Amino acid sequence: MNTGSFYRPLAGLALRRRIDGGSLDAARIVLDALDRIDEVDREINAMTAVIDREKASAAAASSHGPLAGLPVAVKDIFDTADLPTGYGSPIYTGHRPAADAAIVTLLRRAGAVVVGKTTTSEFAYMSPTVTRNPCDPARTPGGSSAGSAAAVAAGMVPFAIGSQTGGSTIRPASFCGVAGFKPTPGLLPTVGMKCFSWSLDTVGLFAASVRDAAFLAQALAGRPLAVTALPDKPVFGVPLDYPWSAPSGNALAALDTAVRAIGLAGGSVKSVRFDAWMADLIGAHHTIQSYEAWRSLGYEYDNHRDELSPLLRAFLERAATVDAEAYQHACVQMRRAREQQASLFDGVTALLMPAAPDEAPEGLGSTGDPAFNRNWTLLGNPCTNVPGLRGHGGAPIGLQVVCSPGSDSRCLSAAAFVEHALAQLGREGS
């Protein structure tokens, strides 16, 4: 297969404008999405279930709201009453929930047509799925929201729903060359999502561009999140070093390109240094996730452990050794860090850093390293992956924009500025 032969994201905002202008029929968009799934998913394997064409057409014809007639795919970690929900596990093969997850209800209320479910790593942990990366099928699409990122990257749908407990939205968005948005916890509901860690689980969004992701976020959250104007002379804080792991030369080159683009577009960059407590959060995240997962997946481990992957089973067996005292200490660390983090954003509009250590790793045996994402999930920061750059190997490499909790609109507009600056730089260099 040729690198990038399946990469064809669809701009959801452009489709919305064409529907509103009368040049495109909503039912046609949904049927085109199903045609695209038929065309490419036998190679990409992003979908676990797909709605039938008659039902899809009827849903599009009767839809109304900001997402009216737009096809959306939903990660198979969220319950759907009309499509099977397997949570990435053979334990739940053919499972049909009695009700939709809250985020699915919000999609339907906004007029979206849920055309199918996308692959997830087993219970949204780290076991690789069968999904291939549309930008380069020899590379991982990331995880755990592998199918959602790949479905958008391959142009099957303009929007998809994912989740993040460590790096499960931002990392696959980076690897697949699409926008990914992890909001402040609570902005979008997790009710009806299979829980892994109740303190960390967050709904994530995928779209072709940052503006598209912001439009989707606004439609679902009912808050002014759409990017209507770019910030004037934003200042981006770029870390001098990282407490989790060093980015590759590839990632640093992408960051340097973004810094140059930001300057040419009228923004500026300020060097920042993380306090020592940021390094402590790596262990705190692991402790909290482990303690809570051992309890969240207690039924599955106690009754179906032979059907768990060796990777997840081994993780849960280690997680069983985390005691309540260690968990409580980690929770205190998390709460204190959330109170201390305001200083990270002094004098800057947003932080800017790599979204992942490098391009997507070659091979399908791993979902990649979430090191650049875990702390921000623990701290509750809104994060946006900005697509648009490629590494030395020709695969996408994303940039992560991070803002303080509750600053979701600022995060999206700052990310849109970076995206715009990179596009300008590309046009000037072409």
C-alpha cells in the first residue's frame, strides 16, 4: 500500500455550510459516508458496526439542529441502544445496551446521524486494535481511540467521538493527522461510557481541523466554543525540557517549525520551565488509574479473566497491589497540583509542545507512548492536537496546545491560530 493512500479527511464545517446553502442534501452526505466506509474500511478496519442505509437516510431526513444530517462515528466504549457495544472485549460480543450513553444522546439531539461504532483498545487500555493508520497502514494509528481517529483521517466521517484516560485522544489524532480535542473534565458527560478510571476518563473529539473540532464541541456542550476569530498576538509557552521523556528530533523539528510560523503570523513564544512537582504527577497518574481500574473492571477480572488480553490481565494484577493509602496520597497530589498549576500559564495564552514523542511507530504491536498527555489528563487541562505537519518519515506529527482548566474556548482558538499559522507558512513555502 502507498503511504497516505487512504488519508482524506472531510471538513465538517464545509459540509454544514453546503447543507445550509442548499447545494448538498443531508441524506446524500450520510449515504456518501456509508459508501466511503464500504470502499476503504476493509483495509483500515476502523468500524465495529455500521447502521443500515435505509435507517441512515431516514435519520438524516428528519434531523435538525447544529449537526443536522452530519455523520458521526462513536468509539465502541460508549453505549448505543441501536448498535452493538463490545468495549473492545470478547466478553461483550453482541452486547446490546438498553440505552444510549449521554454523549450519544447529545449527538442525536444536535441532529447528528450516528453511522457506526469505531474500534477501541480493550476497555480503552493499551492493547492494539485491528485498525490501520490511513496515513501509513504500516504504522499504528495509536490508541485507545484508534478507530475514531482513523475513521476521520480516512474521510469515512467528518466527526468522531473518542475518549482519553491517559493519551487516548491526543496521541491517535497526532498519529493520524487530524484534530483532536480533550476538553476540561465535565464539559462533556461520561455517563454510559465504560469506566476505566472515574477520576481520569474524559470524552474526546476528532475532526479534520481545529475549527471543525471547535464547532462539534460547541454543538455538544451548548457553550460558545466555535472559533469565530483568532486571538490577537497570542503568546505560547514552550517548555525548555520535559519531566516525562525527551521528544525526538522529529518532534522538536515540528515544534521549531510551529514557533517560526507563529512568529510570522504575529504571535510570540516564551520559554517556560516546569516545576519539580510535574515529575511527581507521572507516578500519581499511574497510581490513580491502577487503583480505579482494578475496581472498575472487577467484574470482568473476577468472572472472565481468561478472556482478557495478557496485557490487560497483567496490568490489573499489578493494579491489585495498589493500596488505599497510596491511592489517597496520589489523589492529594492531584488536588494540590490542580491548585498549583495556574503559575504554568502566567504571561502566556497557552502552552505549546509535541503531542507525542514522534511520528506513529512502525508496526502494529503497540499503540505508542502517551507520556506527553498523561499529566494534562490528570490536571484536567483542555488540550488540542493541531495537525498539519509531517515528520522525516513522511507521517503526521502533531502539536499539542494546552490551557488551564475551564479555558476550553481559549484552547481551541489558540490551537486554531497555530493551525492557521502553519497553513500560511506552507503556502509561502510552496
